Amino acid sequence: MSLVVNGNTYHLEVASDIIRDGLGIEVYLSDGREILAEIFRNDHLKKIQFSSFKLDIHLEVIEELMRRFELSVGRNFQDDLPDF
């Protein structure tokens, strides 16, 4: 998923994290080298977490990140798998 804001192209990517036990969406500049921000659904803690890794990010990018989080990831927490 791509987004253009003020001449910059951003890439949004859904990613799972088995260490943190959840699913999130991340935003990168189009070169893909550095994550700018993420919204993460932590299924273990039952929390939605926002992290910013860069100080200045256009509000339009954050708004689109939030919109796509709701569409692609959602707020429905997944239950922990049973221990075997």
C-alpha cells in the first residue's frame, strides 16, 4: 500500500510479530530503509499501541496509518493459543 503526501511516497505494510504477540501496520518512506511509525495490536496485553520512530511525520500520514489499521488489522484481539 502506498501513499503520497507533499511529494513523498510512503509505504504501509501489515506485519505480524510473534515475539510481542500481535499484528500491526507500519509506515516507511518509499526507500523502505527506516520505519517511521507503527500501530500495533498487542493480543497478549489486549492493547493498541502507537509508536513513532521519527519526530516529524505529516498528520496526513498518521491519519492514513490509523485508517488502514482499522481496515487491515482491526481491534479484535486474538486469544492466546493454549500451551501444549
